[in-house]
Amino acid sequence: ELSGNVIDLCPVGALTSKPFRYDSRSWELSRRKSVSAHDALGSNLIVQTKDHTVRRVLPLENEAINECWLSDRDRFAYAGLYQQRLTQPQIKQDNQWHTVDWQTALDYVAKGLHGVSHDFGTDAIGMWVNPANTVEEMYLTRKLANALGVNAVDSRLRQLDERFGGAAEGAQWLGQSIEQLAENEVILLVGARLRQEQPLLTARIRQAAKNGTKVAVVAAVDEELFMPLLAQLSLHPYQWIDWLSDALNSEVGQALLKAEKASIILGADVLNHPDAAAVYAAAQDLAEATDSILGVLPQAANSIGAEIVGVAAGKAENTIAAQIKQPKQAVMLLNVEPDMDVANGAAAIAALKQAQTVMAFTAYDSDVLREVADVLLPITPFTETSGSFISMEGRLQSFHGVVQAYREARPLWKVLRVLGNVLELPGFEYENTQQILADAVTKDQIPALLNNRIQPVATSDPDISLVRVGGVSLYATDAIVRRSEPLQSTVHAAVPAARANSMTLARFGLINGDTAQAKQGNSTVSITITTDDNLPENVLFLPLHQSNWQLGALLTTVELSKG
């Protein structure tokens, strides 16, 4: 996940990556600064362009963030920028798709919103927001929703616990700067597949561990971190609360207690846990008891921005999870691919099929979007728009588009601005993203909005039945990455092998190498089982991947049968 950095070791540039080989001469390329949209670290980029297309991505040195390094995901994702692009607005009528101009498409969207609002009320409208959208795009989404009277707006696409937003007291962040994290004496990671979620942050923690930082990990699956560890515990996800509550009696808890500076960092498997608020609260109690910093690894490039501008739902009934259980009549998909971006892709698609109208604002064309939507509006990826992200350390970073918009695609902020005008709503007269950002948030306002405290919540009854774990595959995290051929050709993007320990398999009459049927909800996928006795009992390791999105959500019950 960091192998591309070998290329940068050559002082004269004689080493080049395979995707770039024979593409261009370096002196033919323009160089533009940008910020990564693929995780919350906020890595600084040099994007090299030619003929209005992105040809290569290199690290821009920033000691406070990515130093001089870049993850392979950030370096090679650009190869997916132009694959399967949606180039023109399209509307589905009588089950046939028709290419239309922008005005016709936006009039169609406005008519659909007005129609559902008139017939069912604004509570029947939902907006699903990608947490990697820019601050400016999110702000206009929130402004549009407020003007229309729509409450069901959410960006927590993978979260299952509907109580979480209401219990959280602010925007969850790392709790410190990236540089300060490496200065901790003890770091406890809970529910984080670190190399998968944050490849470059892993490298910084690895260096800290070599310099004496004690690192401990509590997760459902052991991950080879290539660093010395104080402890690495593999526990069933529904045992995490008990372990955290009793941690002071462990070696890890004592190390936290004795350290002058220590941190407890929560990963995606905590945030996406069905009992996320309770696990979080247990970690918060441990942090308070040991005087440790409580931190969170946000799941997307602008998850914190989403919290700050108000597109992360606070009330349970407005969450994506609730909108799937009680489908809306009109849904705006704002850079969301429901099969891969939402916790339960199959349930999300079933809910969208019940809507009268689904409006997909998307940079990419896909069979799934054509199945559920009735209008497709081509928007741009981050390389073709200006905007801002707020990183895991609360750092606001703005960037410019490095190339012009592809074909008839337009930046989402421009589309939302014009849609506001079509709907005759006040306050949509912005001419650039700087004006939007000035209204949305300033750098000085952000620190006061960062808060990792959560209100106490009741613990659900633990379900120690067979639970699916593994997180999102390293190269299945977003639409650009999923379309990058260099990344998809790596071993990390291969169809994941399903693993469980031998005692768990024996309960289902299975042994190593058997073909089995994995079932979640109404969906079944055929898998080949591999024995892994390093896993805890009643855990099935099967990461979310393009090959198995039809199954249900991670960290929920799965059934196995032979055949």
C-alpha cells in the first residue's frame, strides 16, 4: 500500500511507475497542487497534467501531514478518473434513457422535488451525501435542504447505529495533530484496520513504535503491522465493550494509566458497529479513567466537514440507516454509488427502488445507478473543481481544479447553485467556492466545533452469533479507486478469501477449502472457506468488495451453509 514511494527514491527521476511509463516526458507536463480525496489524512499532492487530462500524481512534501510520502491509493487512483465517466445529463422515460441538456435535466429535478413535496410533504425527501464531497458542495446541499424544508440529510453512509449522531457532541477528529500522535508514549487502537484505512498514518505510527511508543491493538482480526506491539487482541466485535470496561485490569490499561501522554484511537469498525455509540462511550470512559486523549479516524476525506456544515444527521430518523428502513419518495444521491458506498448495498438499492424519483448526481455511469435512478447528472471528481476538505486533525485545506471539466460534466457546487436558482430559492448567487466557504466555515471557527465527547447510551443486547468482519477492501473505498486499473490489478484488490476459525467452521459442517453459501438478509453469495485459527470464534472475515456487495452490512450477522 506504500510501494510506489520507491519510485521517488531515485534522485534524478530515472525510476517511473508502470502506469506512467511511455506516457509523457516530464517537461511536457504542467504541475498543479491539490489535496487527496481518498482518506482523511489530507495528503498534499502534485498533479501533473497534459492536454487537459491528469497524467501522474506525486507527493507534495508537507512535514506536518504526509512528509514526503504518498500512499499507492493516492498515487495511482488517477487512472480511474476517466473510466466510465458520465458525459451528459440523461433522463429515464418509459424505461428508456434519453440524453438531454442541462436545463431540461434540472427542470426535471425541480419538478420531481416539487411533486413529492406537494403529494407527500418534505419528510418524504432524502439526501444522501458522500463524505468525500467538498465543504462547499456540502454547504450548498444543506442550504438547499433548509430552503426546501428537508430534514433527512446524511453523510454517514456506512454507519448502522441510528443513535450515534444524536449522542455525539461535536465533529469527531483525531484529537490532536498528526505530528502529536507520533509523540504519544502509548497508543491503543480499537476497531481499526490501520493499513487498510490509513496507510500513511500507519507508517508514522510504525516509526513512533520503533522510537519507543507502545502500540496496542484491539480488533476482530489480527493485522500484520510490521511494528513492535505491546498487545494485539482479536476479539468478537460484541466483546469490545466488556474488554474496554475492564481494561484497567490489563497490561494495556496499566500502560495507558502510567503514560504521561497516551491516546485511544477508534477506527471504522467502531464507527460502523451496530452498537457504535455504546462502544464509543466505553472507550470514552477508559480515556477519562487513564487521562488519555480520545481520537477518531474519520472514514472519508471530508467526514469532519460534513459534521461541521450539518450534512451528518443528528436525529435518528434522518440517518441513511433509517431512510433505508423507511424509504423516501424522492432521493438525491450526491456522488453516492449505493451498492458500494452504503453499509448495506442490497437494502439501499431495494429502498431506492421504492422511491418515485431518484436523482443521481454522479461523475460515473453505472448499471446500478441506471437501475435505481430516473435522472443522471454528470458532476466532476475533485481534480476538476475547486473546493476544501477538513482533515482528521481539523486542518482546512483548499485546492483548485487541476484540469477543466470533462465533456458536459460540471462541479457539484455549480449544479446545486443553478438548481437553487431553478427552484427560485434565495441565497444561491455564489460566483466561486471562496464565497461559499466564507459562509460555510472559517479556519478560526473549526477548533471550537471539534469535540470527541459522546453522551452515555444504553448497550444493546450482545449478539455473539456469527458476525461478518473485514472492513472495506483497500481498493474498494471510493468510485475513483474502484475504477483505477493499476490498483485493481494488485493483490489487495483481488476477490477476498473468506476465513473463519476451525471451531466456527465445524459448527456449520465446513472444513478448509469447502465451498459455502454466505447469507445476509435475502442475499446469498457463494464463497470458498479458508481456515484461520487466529480469528476469534463466531467471526467470518469477508471484507466488502465488488464481488460481494449483494450481501448485508459488515459487523452484522451472517449465516453459512455448505454447498
